[in-house]
Amino acid sequence: MTYFDQNLTSLHADLVNKKISATELAKATFENMTQVDPKLGAFLNLNEEQALQQATALDQNGIDANNLFAGIPVAVKDNIVTKNLTTTAASKMLENFVPVYNATVVDKLLASNALIVGKTNMDEFAMGGSTETSAFHVTRNPWDISRVPGGSSGGSAVAVASGQVPVAFGSDTGGSIRQPSSFNGIVGMKPTYGRVSRWGLIAFGSSLDQIGPMTRTVKDNAAALNMIAGNDVHDTTSSKQTVPDFTAGLTGDIKGMKIGLPKEYMGDGIDPKVREVIQQAVKQFEDLGATVEEVSLPNSRYGVAAYYIIASSEASSNLQRFDGIRYGFRADDVKNLEDVYVRSRSEGFGDEVKRRIMLGTFSLSAGYYDAYFHKAGQVRTMIINDFNKVFEDYDLIMGPVAPTPAFKLGDELSDPITMYMNDVLTIPVNLAGLPGMSVPAGFADGLPVGLQLIGKAFDESTMYQAGYAFEQATQVYKQTPKVGGAN
Ligand SMILES: NC(=O)C[C@H](N)C(=O)O
């Protein structure tokens, strides 16, 4: 069973009308996964026994017609903790870590009777843009298996793009939902900072991290965000703003909408083929009755530099807990306490994670704090001001998600700066705490290219409206990748 021709509404109708039982659906999903995933490696760990038990119970008790997610198979990134289900963050450090509690997002999924079918591969501790820094295995792009799926939520993106699940959840600190969504031709939403609880998300950059949904269609994405959004007493940074029905108002009518196209997002460094897809998207929006005008985000070019100081500083602090004593991996044959710390961390973390910890520790250290961490905070404010200024006159901002389509496996792994530059167009959005979404826009040499929509804080609704109108007009999402079974 693949999910290319289904969406949440049609699946739900089939379950409610007993065209298929939850157990049949779950079994068919796992059967397909065992055939497809060995070619791609989207999953780190399957949850077959528990999901099938849940499905049996659902069939006995009946599917609730008011609950869109009842019996729906979903995948969860492996940095979101799941009680009694191994959660590794794709690190040797947490290879055998079995959480004793659920992330709030996971509790919400279970409360709505969704079936968590497995945990997806990612860059170690979400640090990377290709899923190649996973301590366990690489994940391949279903459109071309010699290419990366993007990252860090590469496994979640591939699980959806290859038709293995209809919905997956990822996390985005600097682009980790949007860039892999762009590389795989799916819809990925990084909600406003505070929209979704971070409780139970293994922390990377706490002032930047957000969990968000990855789906084939905009409407499914909107429904999935509704399911996970909302205030949570466990996360003081989660917002008390009311959560609107994101699926309401998806009419395809966006006449009069004002959209800004930052000139910095279309200039040097953007692959001309990507630029062409975005120019086509601009035309499409104009045909739909929106106005698209050039705007400027002059400080966005400093985003990557500021991000790698802020995110790495926060990471160096967040990752202190992995000390060989309280959690996870401990080195063998240690001589003394210092040896426990040094060797456990040296052997348990991969190179990219160590690079970030060193970078962050350096920027926070006495004598450098003002020059680096403090300065980066000031740059962050300038970036926020840039966005605020544009949003005085525009409803949305649009541009590419990433400068290129998916690159070849191995091409950027040894060159951190090139890898970091993948997020040049997504990072400013995290620094400003704004919502950003990737919507399939077209193809460059047969590889998917995503359109990024950036909204005002807590205005995901407008983004979904625009994304829906564009999706319905272009129907790009109907194209399916080579691996996954559809063509
Ligand atoms: N985590 C993210 O959002 C991705 C970003 N490429 C990073 O490595 O930090």
C-alpha cells in the first residue's frame, strides 16, 4: 500500500466506511515499507508490534468519525522522544536510549489514535543538511538514489515522498524541515516559534527549534499542524495564542494577496534552474490574482554566520548532559572521572557534532562572548527588523527554499561551509521565529524544487491559503519519484 493516491480525508473516509480496517491499513503499510525502505533507508527503527496492537484495538472499538487521524500511520523523526521506543537522534551516544516519557507531540498523536509506524533517520542531533551525519546509515533520495534527501529531517521527508506514510514529523532549527521537503517534492511546514511544544524534542538550538509536519499536500499539512499545535505547560516557550483551524479557508482564492520577493533570495549563488522554477511560481501567483513585488532583506546575508554562533552555542550547552554518566554511551576501560567525560564524548559524538560543540564553547567563552555570541544576537535583531519592515506592506514573502536541488551523496560532507550554505535562505526565518513552508514548485533536471513561503508570526493560515491555491493550480505534487512504486 502506497500513499500516492490518498490523502488524509480519503483515508479517513475509507476507514470510517470500513472499506479498509485499521489493521489491514497498518499491515499493508508495513508490507510496503519492508519492500521500499531497504532501497532508501528512511527509517531507523520500526514500531510494528505496538502499531498493530493499536490498530486491533481501534478496529474493536470503532473508528471515531470526528477524528481525522484515527488509524493513520505516521512517522516521527528520531529526535522526538517516544516512550518505550528507542530514540537515538541518530547518534551513537543514544544508540540504546529508551525514553521513559513521550514528547507532547507524540502524546497528541497517540491521543488522536494515529499509529506511529517508526522513527526516521536524520543528521546526528539534527546537525547537517544531508542526513549523512547519521551514525547509522545514509538515506537516499527517491527521485535519484545517488543523491541526498537533504536534512536534517531527511528520513521523514523520504518516508512521505516515497509513499511509505502519508504524514511524518520533523524538526527545523535552520531549515531541517523545509530543505529536505524541497529536495523530495513534498510540503513541509516550520511553524512559528512557540506554535508547537518542544517538550520531548531532544534540544539542539532551543531558541530556534520547532517541530512541524511533512506531507504530500497542503491540506494534509494544515490538518497535521492543527493536531500538534497549542500551548503546553511543559514548554514555557510554547505560545498561548489561539490555534485557528488551518484547513478552513483553503478555497484557492488568493486575489489581492500581496507577496514580497526578496531580491537577495534570487541573486548570486542561486542555481539558475532553481531561479527559473521560482520565476514560474511568481507568474503563477500573479495569474491567481496576487501581486508579487521585489523587496529587500538586506541583512539576511549575515544569517548563516549568526546562526552558526547562536545554534552552536545553544547546542554546546544542551549537549553537556551527554557526559557518559547520566545518559547513553560510556567509553570502556576508563581510568578516572575525566577520562569518562573525555572518552565518552569523543567516542560517542560524530565529527559534525563535535565541530558545533567546539564552535559554541568558543563563542561563549570569556573574552570571546562579546565579539561572537553577543554580536550574533545583534545581527539577529537586524534580521528580525528586516522582516518586520517588509511585513508592514506584504502578507507573505516568497522565494526558493534552497539554492540548489538535491546534491550527490558525499559531495558536501567534507566541506562544512558549503553544507552550511544550503540553509542560507531558511536560517533567517528561524532567527526571526517566523513560520516558513516549502511547497513543491517544479523540477530542475528531474529533481524537485520547493517554493518557500514565509509568513508573519502566527499567520500560518495565510501561508496555507497561498500554498493551497498554488498547489491546486500547478498540481506538481501529483508527480511521483522513481523509488516507491508509483512509476
Ligand atoms: N538543524 C537544521 O535545521 C539544519 C541545519 N542544516 C543545521 O545543521 O543546523
